[in-house]
Amino acid sequence: MDLVSNRVLIFGADSFTAKHLSLYLKNSEYNIFGTDRKECDITKKDNIIKIIKKIKPNYIINLAGISSPTHRDILDFYRINTIGAINILDVLVELNIKPNKIILSSSATVYGNQKNLEILDESLCPKPINHYGASKHSMESLARGYFDKLNIIITRPFNYTGVGQSEKFLIPKIVNHFKESKKVIELGNLDVSREFNDINFVCEVYKRVLESRLQNDIINICSGRGVKILDIIDIMNSIAKYSIKVKVNPTFIRKDEIKSLTGSPQKLFSLIGQVKQREFQDTLKDMFEA
């Protein structure tokens, strides 16, 4: 593969996703350039201009952002997730640079609570119920205005996990309790279902999206594999060979909790082909043994 014509610039290179994706794409002979917030603050256009001029990327993937719904500074969601992403597009237009493809990472949380629907597809009207989801929806709405100028693919990843993910997320928290042989774990609402896809599944999707003929579209990154919280505990009980006691902590229950976040991969797979992934218990075992 010609590395000169396959230069991929990843904003947010210090994130969990980017660390895995960078290595995944490098192994497929892409030429990867990454920037973290210290190297490029996407809330500042001059930072972006400097990087774009230096790298001259053929592809851009924006993974920079605030990803935790519990982040305390509400304005950060909009400064980084919304305005930061649009700054990248503005700079490209101003410099008259048109990469082959730009991937903007949104989130499945833009769907919010869709009554009586357990499987969510791209035809649904977004109804975000927290600032994280609202900031991503705002980004999507504004980015659509650039579809006539740039080739933009907006992805809506559903939950995923893997080795190296921060303990502020649910799965690493659960796994680490077992790694530390704790007898009790405090969790929030147990009556929820989520997709917890393997990080390598997500990386393969991003790779195929880069290589596809997709033009200006919005797609879920999902598998349709929903998992209940207590099922995760049961799997970890088996892996760790002991049973942990689960306590519900009311302070962990968010009033805006989304009960079910499971996506339809029909559109995704029709565009890039079906992407298989490992069994969830194998992902958990890797995290437990890491």
C-alpha cells in the first residue's frame, strides 16, 4: 500500500479507541499520524490549521471528545464534542483541502429513550436526554451542512470495551473488582441492556469504512448483541471462579438512564459487509488476565 496516499490523521490519539485503532490500521499498512489535546486543541482553529498543513492527510478520523456522560463541566461537551469537530471541517473548507474521507465519531446516545423499541436504527429521530448525547447530536446536525463540500461519514458507535479502557466505564470497573478479588460491587440500575462489542470489532468497522465507497452518510457501529448487566456478572463469576455480591447504590442511578442501547447493524453490514467478532466472554477474559 502506498503510504503517501494513505496518510490517516487521528484527532484524540491518546484515547482508548485511538490507541487500538492506530495499531490496527498500521498493521494494515496505513500511515498513521495522531494528535492528543496537548499537541492539538481542536477548540482552537490555529492548532488544527498547523496540523493539517503539516500532515496533509488523505483521511481524517476525529475521536477527540468528552466521552463520559458524568463529566462535570457541561460546557466541555459542547466546546469539544460539537464546536471542536466543526472547527476541523471549517479549517478544511478554509484551506480548500478535501481528504478522501472524514470520519466523525458521534454516539448511540443520540437516540435517547425510544419508547417500545429495543433495536435502534438510523431511521429513528434522535432524542438525546443528556449533555453528552445532545452535544453529539448538535455536531451531527451542523456537520450535515458540510456534506456538499466534504465527504463526511458520521458514525454512531454503541458501547464497546477491551483491554486498556478506563475504569470510569462499566465493564472495566466490573472486571477490576474481580481482578482485585473484591467481595462486593456497587452498581446502579441493573435493569438495563447494552451492546458491549469488542474493540477489535470497532477497529475493523472503521477500517472498512475508510476503504468503502461510502459518501456523506450516518451509520451505526453495532452488532445487535445486547447484554444485560447481571449476565456480565454471571460470566465474570465463572471466569474468576468465585461469586461477587452485587449491591445497588441509588447514587449511581441516573435519572436520564437509557434502558436499552442495542443497535441494528443492517445498514452497516449492507454497506461494508458483515463484521464478525469474538464471544463476549473471551473479551472479558482478556481484560481479566491483562
